[in-house]
Amino acid sequence: MIAYSKFTLDNGLRVVVHEDDSVEVVVLNLMYDVGSRDEQEDKTGFAHLFEHLMFGGSKNIPIFDKPLERVGGNNNAFTSPDVTNYYTVVPYQNIETAFWLESDRMLSLSFDPRVLEVQRSVVIEEFKQMYLNQPYGDIWLKLRPLAYEKHPYKWATIGKEISHIEQATMEDVKSFFFKHYRPNNAVLVVAGKVKQTQVRALAEKWFGEIPAGKPYVRNLPKENTTMPKPRFLRVEADVPLDAIYKAYLMPSQLDPDFTATDLLSDVLGNGESSRLHQKLVKEQELFNNISAYITGSFDEGLLMIAGKLNEDVSVEQGNKAIEELIFELQTKGISKEELEKVQNQAEATDLFSQVQVLNRAIGLAYATVLGDTEIVNQNIQRIRSVKLSQMQRLARQVLKADNCATLFYCRKTQ
Amino acid sequence: MILKRQEAPSFSPVENFEFFKPQKTVLANGSKCYIFDACEQELTQIQLLFPVGKVHAQNSAIASFTISMLSQGTATKDADTIAQHLDRYGAYFELSAGNNFSTVSLYSINRFLPELLPLFCELLSDSIFPETELELSRKRGLQNLLINEQKNSYKAQQFFLETLFGTHPYGRKLEANDLRAIERADLLNFYQNNVQNAPFDVFVVGHVDDNTRHLISDTIGKMTFVQPDAKLPKEAILAKPEPQPMQKIYQEREKAMQSSLRIGKTIMDIRHPDYFDFKILNTILGGYFGSRLMQNLREEKGLTYGVHSRVATLKSASYMQIGAEVRKDNRNEACDEIYKEVQKLCDEPVTADELEIVKNYMAGSFLSSLSSIFSIAGRYNLIYYQALEDTHYDNYVQTINQITAERLQEVANRYLKDFTEVIVG
């Protein structure tokens, strides 16, 4: 159980406090309800580029990191298709520095053209380092547009192509900021050695005067719940092993079937005792490795099966084996012991993830952005209430052959 | 009230504090047991530490294979049975062979420990390394090696260590032939000599309640050791690496978009009086976001997504290394800027302002790195591996605060020269 209290400022900023005096630090986790799904299709990669710009100075403070480092703090941020998250960790006595810095960049950025130029090239190097200059690095650039037709999940967070980042203008930056980086579009979690009363006073003082923005109404193109027919793409690249990626559209995070689908992916491919590993790596020796997992997206997400084939096995042969295994799961079902196993695995994962106060803070922020902070404490109960019959229905529904985008990622033929 | 947003709020530096002290007991079999008990979540990591690693075998793959295959079959259970048993309780093993030490860990929710500890002990007494599992691991190992060798950063790191350490095992790279050469007998031999019935120490980390302590005493504490003397690693292999000539190596890869750089050298031992001051100097150079290298190469010039300088401490050697991935046609510019920053540290004293920032940053990041008992135990690893005093970290903050700009410049002039440089891509 993660204990918390919460309040909302007049400008709409939601604040959650989690007291934990076993640590000597305080975490300020500010999650903005904006991700790459909120981008325009011709200006992708923006939410992430923005994450970089947020460190390039704000209205009253020329540089973000230096004053934070001076008080012993550190920080980082990440961008996903759904949210952009900034966290700062400071020695507890210096909590106010974190409020000062974090509130000033919500008030307004400096919009310094030089910062835009430098961060543009940093992001382009990041694009190359993480996505282009790595074996298999670009699979999400290929897979997303294959799995999604309408929803903005069809482009990757880093962006659809480098040119979008190259073309971003200061006007784009400003309008994105005032549209999404407003208090009423954010959740602040303060966790660690801190008291609720102290947080309330500091939040009022530093964030209270920031004007609310025009409410952002998210109206994204909706994907069909399942794909109408299977999709295939075969690409060749300079990689040593052939690989198969299969993406199945699955229910959104708040759907009552979400957790059961998550457990279904565990039955398929979480750990050495999972079906995919047992059958295709151990028994049939077709794959070097294979696993299944979910993307955990807010909107309709993907249940993924990903594996690298052994050298002498063709992608067609590997794919057929996966499909046969799924067919068996759909027709013969899942045993009670198997369900209990994945429930125990999920419970352990949940518990281990709560050890770090930063993870608890991020969990509270996610739940609040999703609409209900209490979700964070309902995980175990949701895991335990999954029924065998529900998983069997989902095995037929989600793992249907039609509902699958398959990417064959092959070695270049000489 | 009007807020003065241009002015930073007042703050106070982190004060010196005493590092966590694990509770130490000795189990019935003589194992030293270090208990790190401070976790609200009811889970535990039980880690066994063996004073044996990659440097103690002739082939770089033998130790890794032996340790990672401990869970691939025992006298009574095959690999699948073991995997099923673990997964059934949501538990997992972490089996890892380091250079000089290896660790065998079990992570579990406390209430399932009674079902898991007997199996855990079985890995240490009855592993059999089945031929079929060895073939599978070998195949997987070879294929993963193929993938890694395509990465510039992997190759650069490998060349760099090879250049620093020469023929010493620290510089030995893993080659396909090592994997092909392994036989079951090699693993059994390594196991019987170094793991099976061999002495180990224990770290117990997490929510360590009475019940867990009893369980550990009744299982792990009762494992018997034989001929501990015969099983100690050979001192000869632990010799310090010979100094190697500095080198500059460029391996071009035509299709690469980026080049991977490694610049560095071997440095003084952790017990040397200059060691800690050198670490502070390294932090200024490239150990945090505000560092000279990060500010210059990334924030001013946009040459890279990230550049870091770090100090690595092995059992019988230490080295520093600067690393970055940069656009291929910028690689020379990036190297020039790195050397310029290094030279500046030798030529000019660090300003009072920068010194204040780095001191407070280091103290604060030390403090925040201790925010879970698992990370505290991780920090304690260094004390254990290097056989340092338990009080090693007690004056950490105070020691940082004593450093002066003059002293840093002196250390810079003594050590920041004669670098080995490796570029791949």
C-alpha cells in the first residue's frame, strides 16, 4: 500500500503527497499529460524534443541544472507516447529549490533560439545512437505504422523521421508549450521526507500564481479495437540473425480486460517456464530467444511477441510455430496452475517496483493522470481477480490471426 | 507577496553522515552473513558471494557459463522443472560471474522463501550442467556475440580494455572460439573446484524478519564446506596487470553513422591517497550533467547525445575512461575538445563557484543513491570486494568538502596525461 494525500490548486494543478521519512531525500515528480500521441502527424518527435528544451533555461532562471546541482540535487526526464515526465531528487532540506526551478519552467521557458539549435542536434544524435546505429534499433519505426492505421501511436516517440526535428520552428515550440505545459494539464507528486502541510504551502507559493491554460480536449483518431485483417512487412538489414515481431492490438489501460491481457502475455512469454520459451527455444530449438510483453499504453496498446531465430531456421517456419502455439492456447486453454503462476509473478514485479521512492512517485503520477490515484493500490487486487474464463476469451479475441501485424526483420541477402 | 523568482531560495549543504552498517553474524557453517534489514515491502534478496571469477579460468567464458548454468539442471531436477518452480512463486535468480567475484542471488517475496531455499541450496551442491543445456547456451552465446560485435560501442569498449590491460585477464575479450571450446568437463571442473561445497559469504537484503533469518540459518547455514584451503583462488592469477604502452587506435566502419570513442588510462589503486581526489576531478571533467565535457560537447556544440568520464575499480586495478558516441565526421573535433578540457584542468584552477557546485552535487547524489536498502547494499559491495573498513563511507561528505582547487590542479597535472584512445565507427 502506498499512502498518499492530495489536493488541487485553483489553477488546476493536481498535487499528490507521499510521506516516507525512511529516506533523506525528496522527489518532485511532475508529469505532464502530453506525449507523442498529442503531436501532429507532420510534426512528430515534438514532445520529446520539448523534453530537451525544458532544460535550456526558463523565464527567470537561465539554466536549469546548475542551481539544482549546487544544492545536491539531480534530475532526469522521459517522454512516452502518453506522457512527459520530469523528476528531481534533492536532499530533503533543499526541497524549495526544486519547487523554484520546476515552477519557473512551467511559468514560461526562455525560448532562446540557441537552445533550440543545440538541442535539435543533440536529439538528432540521440535518434542515430538509439534507433539507427544499433542492430534492430529501428524496429519501432517500422512496427508502429504497421500496427496502427489511425491512432497517433503509429509514430515513435523519437519521431517519424529526422526531418521533422530538423524543421521544428520556435513558433511550434511556443504554441506546444502554452497548449500542453499548463498547470491544469499536469500532476505534481512530492514524495519522501516531507510533510503534507509543507508541500501545500510550497505548492501554493510557487505554482499557485501560474495561470491555467485553455483546457486541452484530447480528441485523437480512434483505432479499431482489432485489426480487420493480418498485416505483414518484411525488411532486410545488416543484422546477424533473423527476427520476428508480432503485434496484436489489445485493450486500453482502463479497460476491465487490461490486466487479464497482461497476464495472457506472461503465460505466453514471461520467463523460462513460459510457453514460448519452453516450446520454441527448448523443445523445438527454433528460436535463440523469444518473449511476450505488453506496451502498457493508455489507449489501445499492443501485445508483443518478439524473438530472434536460430541461424538455420526461416522466418516463415518460426512464424508458423508461433501461430501453432497460439492455436493450441486458444483451443486447449490455460491451466489453473498456470494462472496462479503468472499472478504470483505479477505480484512480485509489482512489489519489487515499489522499493524505490522514485518509482512510487512515478506510479502515483501515472495513476492520477489516468484519472484515479487509487489505481496505484489496486494492482494486486486486479491481478488476483483475473478469471481463467476471461483469459481464455481474450486468447481468442486478442490473439486472433486477423488482429496481428507481423514484421519479419531479416539478414541482408548477399 | 511578490515572488522573487530570479533569486534562488536559500539552501543548506548535505552534512556529513554515517553510512549504514549491516548487522553481521556467522552462520553454523562459518559463512559470514551481512544483514541489510530496512525495507517496507516484504521481499528479500539472498546473495551468496564467491571469491572466484573470470580471471580464475583459462578461458573467458568458463566462469560465466558455470555460474549462469547453475540453474540448468541438478541431480534431481532438470532445467525446466527448476524454471517452473521459480516462476510459480514469482521468484528469480541472478547468476553472475564478475572478474574476481561471482554472485548467486535469489529474489523472492518472503512468504515463498520456504518453497525456494531448498532449491537454491541445491544449485550449490548438486548442479550437473547437462550436455543439452550447454549446447543451447553455447548457441545462444554465439548468436548474442554476433549481435554485440555489430555495435561500435561494444567493440570500442573491448579494444579499450585490451589496450589497457594487454594479456592480463582484465583485458581478455570474449571470442567465438572461447565459446566453441567449452566442454562440459570444464564447467564441472570449475564448479567442483570453486563453487560446490566451497565457502561463500552471504548478503541478506530487504525485509529481513525473524522467520527469514531462521530459514537462512536452517538451509544455507547448514551447507557444509570441504577443503576450503584447496579451493581458494591461486594468488598468481591475481597479479596486478603490467603497465601497457599508450596507443591510438582507429577502426573504421564504413557504414557507421556514429563513431564510438573511448579515451582513458589505468590509474592508482583505491587505497592510494590520490584516489578519492582523482574521483572528484573526474566528476568535474565528465561525471555529471554539469561537467566540463557534457557542457562543451553536448550543451554548447551538440556533438553528442552524451559524454561521460568514469572511474572503474577492479580488485587489482583501476582505470578511468571517457566515452561518447558522436557523428562520424565529428570524431576528430570531439577528441580535440576532450583533450582541450583535460588540458584546461591541468592549466587553470577550478573556480570557487564550480567547486561549490561539484562538492554539493557529489554529496547530494551520494545521499540520494542510498534511498533504498538494495542500493545501500550495492554501495557496500565495494567495501566487501576491496576489503575496506566498514567506516569507509562515514567521512564521505567531509572528505569531499576538504578538497581545494590547488589540490585538484596538482592531481590533474600528475594523472591527466598519456591517454590511450580508441575509436570505432
